[in-house]
Amino acid sequence: MSNLEKLTEKQAFEAMVLFLEGFYQRTQADEIGGLLSDLLMAENGTTADPAAWQDWMDCV
């Protein structure tokens, strides 16, 4: 078992978005592009689609 730092829910979310951005850049998949637009974080810390954040929290 490693001593990796635990991520907060927001840090894990940001890591997932980075992963998806890389996937989108390689594939240009419209579905991933649409998902990424829902996951954009506003300056106030909410996602473009508030349900996306709630779905994330339900998962973690």
C-alpha cells in the first residue's frame, strides 16, 4: 500500500476532468465534449450543469 495523498472530492473531480480532456483531445468524441461542457467549473465553484456535481457526489 502506498502513502499517496488522499484527494478531496473537488480534487478528484478536477483529476477526472483532466483525464476526460486528454481523452477528448485524442478522440474528438462529441459525447465527451458534451460531458466536458457540463463539467465546466464557474468561478463560484459550481458546475455548468449543477446536476453533474450532484452526480459526482453521489458516486464518491
